[in-house]
Amino acid sequence: MSARSGMDYLDVENFLLLCAAESRAMRAGPFPLADVRAPSEFVRGHIPGAVNIPLFSDEERAELGMLYRREGKETAVMRGLELAGPKLVDLGRAAFALCRGRSAGELALYCGRGGMRSASVGWILTLLGLRPHILERGYKAFRRHVLASFERPLNLLVLGGKTGSGKTRVLERLAARGAQVIDLEGLARHRGSVFGALAGKVQPSCEQFENNLALALGRMNPDLPVWVEDESENLGSVNLPRAFFRQLRASPVLTLETSDQTRLARVLEEYGALPPEQIGRCLDHIRKRLGGLLHGRAHACLAEGDLPGLAAILLDYYDCAYAKQMTSRQAAVLVRGDDPDAAADELMRLGF
């Protein structure tokens, strides 16, 4: 920590180290975290766990930027004071609510670059008797940390297997047994395939997905391996960071071998409740890759309510895609996947 003009500044790297330590100790975090940027900035990407307490609205921020460019800093600052004045009471109340239950009244806050917005809010909160810690260089510094984190060597173990083999279930069992697991599909709120959209779940922006993934990795013990599911580069509308994806593809793959009967039952269980119109749209989305004949057969099965027949067509399609994907990769271990608990026990017994 450092102090400038009576303000307490906290380096982003140190803050994230504190977050990781608290997470391993099963505590929520070192301080509540406030993002004082405009709402659209927050939605595009923010530090996970932050609460948006904006000093200016999107429209006000745009106005101030225009004034700064056209008339200079003094005019923009004076207009900013005029806009912020009526909001100070609500801002203080929001900060007190964020600190509720913390006797020291400590919180961390940040803006885009650790400049005037966070310094102004920090000064106001100090007057209210709170103890704000301003993240030095703000969100920009956090983003630099995020992108750099994917370039560092990661100790990944990749759980592979065909569609319906039970990868997600086995990863859940591994996590319950104390293994380090990153749920990529959970972070992306998407199962990965064209049918993988989760009902009622809105996907994060690509930037926010990167932020969530980087923080999850930062909470892992670097001396131990981290399990992830084998994924393609795209999970719905979000992409795995390229540097992370390269490491995933270069990491050992442990493959689940699961009977076709079990896989078919799991696919029907997971996707059989989707509305027929949604399934139809998904089939149309992969029409070229399916081919006209299989596309027509799949739609016929859907129209007749023959979901097992439809699932069998799709499993063949995804099996071919998986075999092609694995041509340049070699599975380190093959484990039976029909029983997720037995598969997790076997992987733990093997020392993974």
C-alpha cells in the first residue's frame, strides 16, 4: 500500500493476492469492492465481485469526455462537480451498505485508470469515516494482469471424452474429493455445443469471461494441477483466451470411455426437454456440417417426436467431430465413464 495526498492506494497485484489468500481460507475477500465507472463500462467488464456504484451515468460520462476534448480540463471538472453533487448522499449510502458488517469500514474501489473518479469518491468516503483503498491504475491495470496471467505456464489436466461421456459429472466428483477444478462451461454459462445455451442464463461478455477465468485460476494453488474440461475455442458467444487455449491443447488429456447406451441416455436427459422449435433452430445452424440428408432425417425425427433417433444422429455427428479434433492429440489415460464416482476415484487413485 502507498499513500498520496492522504489517500490509501493499493496495487492491483497485491489486491488479487489478498483475494486468492482469502479464497483459499474460505473467506469472501479482503474488502468489499466498488466499481465507480459508468454502468456500460461495468457491464463490458469488471473485477469479479465488484458492485457498481457509478459516479456518472453513461450519458454524463460522454458529456464530460466531450467537454474535456473541446473546452479543456477545467470546464470538464467543473461540470463533473455540478453533476456529482446531487448524487453524493446516495453514493455514501451505497458505500455504507457495501461495508455493512465490517467494523473497520474498509472497502476497495477503482475507476478506469485510478484517476479522478476513484480519487474523488475515495475523498468523499474518507469524510464519511470509511476507509477506502483505491486500486492503483484501476481497471486498466487489472486487465493487464488478466491477459498476462494466461501467458504464464499453467499446470492443466484436461478431461476429454465424446459427447455424453459425463465429463462435467466427473469434474464435479473430483472437486468434491478436493481436486482443483475450473468449470469453464459454468463460467461461460454455456455447454459449448450449438445446443448448449442454458435456459435463463445470459452469457457474460468475452472480456468478463476472461476476467472470471483469470480470477478463478488465480485462486488455485500453483503447485497442484488444475482440472478443466476439454473444450473447443468457442463456448457460445464467448471465446477461450488464445494463450489459455494453446495451453489447454498442449496439456495431457485423460479420456472418459463411456458406453453408447449411457451416452444416449445422458444426452436425452440433458437436452430432451428443450423446446422443439429451439432444437429445430440449432439443427438449421449446423445444416451445412450435417449435410442435407442427415439434416432432413434429424428434422423428421424431431417432427415425429423420435428424440432417441434424433440423439443418435447427433451423437454420430459429434463423434466424427471429436475424432477429428483428437487426431493431433494423444490421451494419457483412458478411464471408464459410465459411473462418475468410480471414474473420479480412479483418477484420484492414479494420482491426478
